[in-house]
Amino acid sequence: MTLQRSFIATAIAVFAFSSNAMALDAKSELQELLAPISTLQAEFQQHVLDANGDLVQELKGALALARPNKFYWHSDAPDELILVADGQAVYYYDPFVEQVTISAQSEAANQSPFLLLLDAEASAWADYAVSNEGLSFQLQPTANVTQQQSLQVNFVAKEEQPAQLNELILDDGQGQITRIQLRDVKTNVALPYTTFSFQIPENAVVDDQRSTQ
């Protein structure tokens, strides 16, 4: 191997190592920012944009999470939807059609990077490369992952306080962008157990997609 080829090979190896180290550092930094959050509740406003940047949906409502593994989302009418993750299953309820879809939470976490925020130990973290610019973190799926959703997680600095989660931007991989802005954020306050317990309405149609094996 010539000196020039040896130099190029060494440079490529160093660059690859540096890129991996930066990704690991960004992932660790994101997890460190999430680690102090045991619970979070907030009001949200959601905007969905199509591939042309046109607004196709606007929602508002309330959400809550308890780490690890519990999540609650309730958007207001006229587009009312309820999503509850209780640590074992995810319940998605559409009151308009009176239907509940149930999926195993472990499978749901593999399908959406959003649920990774609930659990630092989730195996699906390995499916995403994490980079950041300051307090803005980007989770991009690796090449070997069939699910191509990416997620941007934005924090805002607080004087003499930990940085606060204030925005989530989800890209479905097909050009649709969902932007979720948080306000009136409260962290580490006690939340009732019932917040993350979903009771199936009596007249609802149930689509249980959990594996029977």
C-alpha cells in the first residue's frame, strides 16, 4: 500500500470513528436530558403538513407521560382521539367511529421513534442514529430499518433549571411532517394511576392486533 493510500485509509477510519463517537455522544446527551423527567404533562398544539408544505390538519389537546413506558394523549373535538400506553399495550381510540385498536407496546416502539422517549433501555434505540445542534436532536433511522420515520426533539434552555422539552417534529418518511408544540409544561408532579389506564367503552369495536403467540 502506497503512503497516499495508507493516509486515505487512515483518514477514513478516523472519520468513521469520529462520526460514531459523535452519534453516541448525541444519543447519550439526549438520554441525559430525558433522564431527570419522571413525569411530564402539557397542553399541545399539533400541525400536520403535507409534502408540499400545506397544512392538512390542526389539533390541540393534552398529553402526559410517566417514564418508563407510560403515555397519554387526548386531542380535542372535532378530531377527538385518545391514545394510552400502559407499559404493556397501546390503546388507540377513535370516538367518532367508536373503535379501539390495541397493539403490543414493544412492537409499537419499534414502529415509531416517538415512543423511544419513554424508555432509555428500549432496544429500538439501536435502530436510530442521533445527532444534534445544541438542544435540537435528530433521530434518523439506520439503513437496515424498514420503518423510515424520523424524529426531531427540541428543548429550550431554562435559567438555573434543566432544559425543558418543548417541541417534537415527526417526519413519516413520505413527506408528511407533524409538528407538536408543547406549552404549560409541568414535570415530575404526581399523576393519578388512572391517567395511563384505558377502559374500553362498552359499545366500542375492538381491533386487537397483539400477537397471540
